[in-house]
Amino acid sequence: MTRIYHDEDADLAALAGSTLAVLGYGNQGRSQALNLRDSGIPVVIGNIRDAAFACAEADGFEVLPVAEACARAAGVLVLVPDEVMPEVWREEIAPELDAGGLAVFASGYNVAFGLIEPAPDLDVALVAPRMIGAGVRASYLSGAGFPSFVGVHQDATGRARERMLAVARAIGSTRAGCIEMSMHDEASLDLFTEQGFGPAFGRVMMTAVELLVEAGYPPEAVLLELYLSGELAYSFEKMRELGMARQMDLHSHTSQYGSATRGARFLDLASPLRERMGAVLAEIRSGAFAEEWSRNREHAARIFERVREARERLPIARWEEAARKAFRIGDASEE
Ligand code: NDP
């Protein structure tokens, strides 16, 4: 049965007397460190000497090189970028962790796909916020909290679950709720959203943009209608609050009639979509994607550069810029 944990399932006492090292003071690291400190947990920061290091010092933390921070702590939150994590783990973190130490990951990727193999005498847990870093801090301060995926990957001490839940509570996540799952499931869901859902959704948007512009509508109007006005974002917010079907009640009767009667015309797209999405999911679950990404990582900068160049050549890049300027959306309004 799926388990969902809330504040009443988690006791900060499980971390009593423990200093935690937050490794990486970036999007997640800064917010989680501030939340832990505000929850009364002693925190040291481990980071390379750079702007993030200075930022952590300015926030009043003791900041050390990663290995030194690990040596000082009973548990570590590993919040460096996923792509450097295996090397940082191997060279700076693992050698400093004592038997019974706790390692908490905010993404299951490296452990799930065998790129990090923690020693068997460690407690290893997943506390993966479903929230960007800034939101982790903002929702802690507002008291709303934010959901996370949590799981015990390895329980060497018999106390891994209670310690994991205490971390989840201290960063403000059990307030909203934490759902239990394996690192492999968390990583697979995350990758599927990025590789299956996202691109399929993007293709639907692009098809609509291309069709409408070819039909003679001004590109700025098309983009405004489809997503730039913020109406789509508002509908997504309502899907979250009310549900995908029930939020339909907020739309006009013409809108409800039109989408109900025309919706069936798109049903046959489900089958090819499922097939493609299924293939993406199978590659993720088998580890084939992780293996491919590891092989190509050294070429990543070149790949991303090419993608950026190609992206900027698309007509939609020009249309978006014109529309954003015209309607004073985002940075363009400040020019
Ligand atoms: P960021 O890139 O924002 O921050 C990483 C931090 O690690 C930075 O302070 C960075 O310094 C520092 N760093 C980089 N290289 C090293 C190194 N070799 N040794 C020590 N420190 C280093 O990462 P995120 O916060 O986005 O991600 C951290 C983890 O959280 C990942 O596992 C990610 O998957 C997970 N996560 C992220 C979410 C998000 O919203 N971003 C959501 C949920 C989970 P500098 O910036 O100076 O390079």
C-alpha cells in the first residue's frame, strides 16, 4: 500500500545531537539548509570555493570544503549537481562517512542507476522535493510546506526511516506530505516527465502554433492565445486545485460544449502516443538512458550549444520575442 507521511509521522528527535552537512549550496542546498537551521538542526555547508561558498557564509553558515564538512557531520544531504555527484561522492564524501552515517539524496538518479554505490554500513535515503529550490524556502516560510518523494534505500542502523522522516520534516516537507517510493521509481518518474510527457506536450503546442500561423493569424496573437497571456498557466493551477475535469466548470459554456464535442476526435492519437511514451519509459527503466547519458556526458556542452543554436533559428523564437516586447511580458518589459 502507498504510504504518505505527514508531520505527525516524523519526529525531529531522531536527529537530536546530529550535525548535518549540506553539500552544495545551490537551488536546493541553500533553501534546505536555511529550513534545517530554522527547524533547530545544526548545519555545516560543504561547497567548492566559489560564489555559492560566499553566499553560504553571508547567510551565516560555517562553510567548509566538502570532505571537511562530511567529516564534521552525522549525516549529509548530497545536493551538488547530479552530473558531478558520482565523482564528488567517490573522492570527497564516501571516504569521510563513518559506519551508521546518513546520506540523503534529493534525486534517486545516481544511486538507482548504479553510478553511486554507497557502502553497506550507511543509512541511505531519498528526500526528493517536488518543488524548485526557491519554492522549498518560500513554502517553508509560508507554512504551507511542499510534497516530496521519500524512501529508504539502505537501512544499516535500523533508524534510517525515522532519520529520513526527521529530515523531511525539518526541511518543511511532511507539512504537505511525503509519498514513499524507491529511488528507481522516483528517478524513472522524473525522467519520464522530462522525456515522455514534456516533449509530447511541446509537440502539441508547436503543432497548434504552426497551424494557426499558417492559417494567417498574427504570430503574436497565436502565442498570446495559447500560452503567453498566462491563461494556460492559470488553468494548470486550477487543475491542481480542482482536478483536470472539474476545472472545466470554470470555462464558458461555449468552451465546455466545444471541447466536450470535439474531444473525441483526438482519441485515436492516444494509441501512437502510448506506444512512443511506453518506449521512452522502457529505456528509462532498463537503465539504457542512464547508460547513454553517461557515455555522452563529455560531449554535453557541444550538444547543448547545437540545440541552443537550432532553437534560436526557429521562427517561434522571433515571434515570442516580439510578443513579449509588445505585451510587456517578463524581462522584455524592463527594456
Ligand atoms: P545546483 O546546480 O543549483 O547547485 C549545486 C551546488 O553544488 C552549487 O552550490 C554548486 O556550486 C555546487 N557544486 C558544483 N560542483 C561542485 C563540486 N564539485 N563540489 C562541491 N560543490 C559543487 O543544483 P540543484 O540544487 O538544482 O540540485 C541539487 C540536487 O537536488 C540534485 O540532485 C537535483 O536533482 C535535486 N533536485 C533539484 C531540484 C531543483 O528544483 N533544482 C528539485 C528536486 C531535486 P556552483 O553553483 O558555484 O557551481
